[in-house]
Amino acid sequence: MSRAMLIMVTGVFVVMGTYQFTVQYRMLGSDYGVAEKAWNTAAYTNATSAIESTAQKIMLEPTWAQNGNVHNETYEDGIATVFLTRAGDIITLNAISTVEDASVQIEAKYRYSTDNFFPESNSAMGIYSNNLSFNINGSAFSISGHDYHTDGTINTAGVSMPGIAVVHGENIGLINDSLNESQKSNITGSSGTPSLELIDYDPADVDASIAMLIAHADEIHTTDYIAQGAGSLGTLDDPKIIVVEGKLDVSNATGAGVLIIKPDGELDVRGNLDHYEGLIIVQGSARMVRGNIKVYGSMIFGGEDPELEIDIDLRGNVHMRYSSEVLEQIYAKLSGRFNGKMVLLGVYK
């Protein structure tokens, strides 16, 4: 065989070898593309399954649904991690799953809703009765519809409400006439000085909520009851639903949750109620006449019956501050006691 033939033959082998390598490379590339799609599909399936599993977990254990919580799900081909953020009743679940070289991130937004056990808070003090006695002595008080944190600072992300809201127009004049000029400036919020507003609201919602709250109450006192000591009316970590049908005598107490004073009952604060976080519903009398009193959240007076006898007498160092932050926290903590559901609002990849 001549040198030329060898070169030619060798050349043939070189060309053939290059061709075979190219074919093999394309086959490998094709296989890799198929595998990558399979990995991506598996990661997507893991992420969506983990979100569904987390939503189910919240349904079974609603108090778990707090900002910053992380839930992991293990699958045959990988792990999916779900990060939770919550703003009121909106819960966002972010899931990340990686299978081999494919990584998928999915976000799902839910609205968590329960039976309507929490009446709407439209102000720092809502008055829903037409049979009202209203008295404030002195100027060592404040009723503010501006949105507060519990450290006493304004929640700049919040929305201001009226200091006092009423559903019967006659109460506007009654309250105004009971205040002197220096007292009016102590009632602040979203509208005027004093911040006093007539709103369109059906107080029947209050009575419906009270019925559900009573059904899940921690304590029901059918006679007079004395609350004394830190946390005696609940804590933010362990809020209490407390119902009193007689007189609630508060002496140097703190609390968190929902406090309900039934018709013919009385909230009598003659010591300190240094710090209460949550919702106070009074369908009888409220006498806050001595000591230091701070309420963060909202107070509601009255209910469906417009003739409920509501007697409000403030003579102590009383400070009522609307706080959406507190109300949302109490709502979230208590919601596990009531029937709830997760409503999917959207899924985003």
C-alpha cells in the first residue's frame, strides 16, 4: 500500500472517527435534554406537592401559620422546602425543590378564612347602642384610632381609624356635648378633632361573633370575678377568651385575647390594667376610674340590640390605642379553634 493510500486511508479513519464522536455527542446531548426535562418535572411536582401538604398542615394546625416558619417534605427523588409569610389572613407559601441539576421555585398565595368569630374593628372605640351614658373626667386619657405597635410607636404601614365610631347619629352630639375643648383633642384618628365618626355597620355581626366566641371560651364566669396578676387575662403567646356575666374586678392585671362583658355585667378597673392586647367587648358598663389602663387593639360597646344600656365612665389614666397588629396576632392565635379553610388565590412560578 502506497504512502498516499495510507494517508488517504488514515484520513478516512480520521473523518469517520470525527463523525462517530459527533453522533455520540448529539445522542448524549439528546439524552441530557430528556433527563433535564424529567428532573424539572420532578422538581415541579415536588414543589407543588409540598405546598399542598403545607396548606393541609395549616388547616389541621392553624396556629402553625406564622411568619418565618419552614416546612420540609422528603420525596423519593429529592426534598422540597416551603417558606411561609403571613399578612393578616393572606398566607404566602414559597416552595423550592431541586432534583439533580434542575431547580424549581413556586409561590402560592392563599386566603385563610374561618367562621366569622372576630367582629370587625372599625375604631379604637366602637359604640353600637342608642342607649348610651358617656362620661370622661379630666384629661389624663387618650383614645386613638391611629394604628399602633404595642411599644407605643405608630405603625407607619397601618391605616388610621376613627378614635370613636358610632352607628347611631344621636351619639355624635351626645359624646361631643360631654367633652370640653381640652378633652376633644385627646380623641384622635382618621377624622377631625375629636376623631368621632358615624359609620355604616351592622352590629348583628357582634352578637353572631359573641355566640361563637362563647362556644370556644377558655373561661365563663357567671358571677363576679377578680382578675389579678400579670397574664391573668391571657398572654400574646396564649391568648384567652374570657366571658363575664357579673362584675369583672380588675386589680393590677395584664392580658391578651378577647374579653366579653355580657349585658348587666360590668368591667370595673379600679387598680391597674397595665397592658391588654386584643379585643374587649362590653355589653353592659365600663368603669375605668383609677390606675393606669392601656388597651392595644379595639373596644366595642353594645351589639345588635340598639337599646342595650351602655354606661361608659372613664376617670383613670386611660389610653385606648387601635392596633391592627395586635388584632391580627390574636385572630391568628385563636383561629385554630374555629372551622377554617385555605382559599387558593394564585400560583406563580
